[in-house]
Amino acid sequence: MTVSVGVVGSANVDLVVRVAALPRRGETVLGGDVERSSGGKGANQAVAAAAAGAKVTLFARLGDDESGRWLASQLAARGVTLGVTRASALPTGVALITVEEGGENAIVVAPGANAELDLGDSDLRAFDVVVAQLEVGDRALRQAAAARRLVLNVAPSRPVPPEVLAAAAVVVANETEAEALDLAALASAVVTRGAAGAVHYRHGREVARAIPPAVDVVDTVGAGDVFCATYAVRLAAGDDDAAALRYAVTAGALATRARGAQGAVPTTEEVNRWLARAS
Ligand code: RIB
């Protein structure tokens, strides 16, 4: 069965510089050359869901500029359909990313056109699952809340309209983002903990936990996005909580093995090979 996924989210041009160690506040450091890659939490999740075998539509807003056209072509090449292509008066979103040796990163996003995303009368109920993150404005988030099943990734951390949080079938957060959540008040929440894996809570009570495989980490940018997207795809495909979590931590770990947010997104075959090896 092919799962249909709607992604409501951002598309950014990622400008990445590699450094020995991330700069401290007030510090200037020298890095390598600037690398441009396709990114944005929404676009990364759309590409990861497509690689996991889903039929994916990304609802995103791009600027009427070279970056917007480049991102659209990158997404099409990865099998993602663009749901909203209306040009914005604002420029395409940009993420300034530094990645240190060992793969950790720091990111600043200039949202540009992402902030103006408006789904109009798009029918989100047509999708088996909808995934949304917080790099778009509240209007788009409220529209995403109409989904039959919403997986809400509360990244980057910022206030979320309460009705959107309440509409989410599952809320996904990393450890820092989870500090702003009342897990006990959420029907279902997943907290990711990097190499330590992920934990699934129902009303604050742990119901599943999974540990990722050990891999040689090159770049952690986008690993959380791969986790969210593949978790949503596997849930919609009928996996139980534990199986979906195992698949997602494995896919997230495999995504750290090459440069770029979309550079090492694993296919279903790859993830299943690693899962078979682990069992
Ligand atoms: O989650 C990683 C993403 O965050 C990057 O691709 C960047 O664009 C920012 O949105």
C-alpha cells in the first residue's frame, strides 16, 4: 500500500560552512568553503517521506527568485510534488548553517517566503497523514490542523497555537523542544535524543523506546527531519508504535552519514537492511 503524505512546511536554501568547532558567543572562527544545498524542515521531511516510499505533496512557499526555482527543481528530482508554488514578494528562505567536526551544527533561518505560506482551499483531508513543523506561520499551522492525522514536529521551538497542538495525533520534539511541552497533557508525544534514541509517551507515560544503530556521523543536519517523516509514513502504513519508532531512529541515524540535510536520506530498502541486521 502506498501511503499519501502532505507536508506543510518550509523550503530553504542551506548555506553551510564547516568549522573545527562551533563559534562561542562573540567569537569569529574561520571555516571551509560555503556549500549550497536544498533544505528547510518541510522540504527535508518531504524528501525523506518520498524515499520511504510515500506519495508526497509539499505545501511550501517559495520566492520568485533563482533560489526558489532551484529548490523547486531539486524537489521535483526527488519525487516530491509541490502543492503551493505561488511566488512570494519575499525572498526564498535561507538557512545559515555551521557544522563542526563530529557533525553537530548550529542553524539560523531567515524564513522569507515561508512565513507567508497559505494553503488556501487545499484539501488536507485527502492525505493519509500530514506532517508540519514550525518554520511557517500560524495560518499554515491552523490549516494543517484540519488533517485526518497530523504529526506535528515542534521545531524550531516557538509558541504553537493551542488548537494546533490539540489537533496533533503525535507531537515530535527533540530534548530541548520537549522542555516547553507538558507531555502529560499530550495524547501522544515522541522525544528524540540523538544517539540515545527516541521515547514515545502517551499522556506522559512511556510506551515505547528505540535505540539507533551506531554509524560514522558526518553531518547531523536534517536527521530529525528524516526521523519525523519516516515515523509518520510508518504509522500511516499501519506499523505499531514500537515498529514505527525503530524504523524512524534507524532512518534518522543513516541520514547522518553524508553531508547536507538531504544528502544521505535513506531508502526503505536501506533501512530494512539495517533493521534486519539488528534483529
Ligand atoms: O532541520 C534542518 C533544517 O533546518 C535545515 O535544512 C535548515 O534549512 C533548517 O530549516
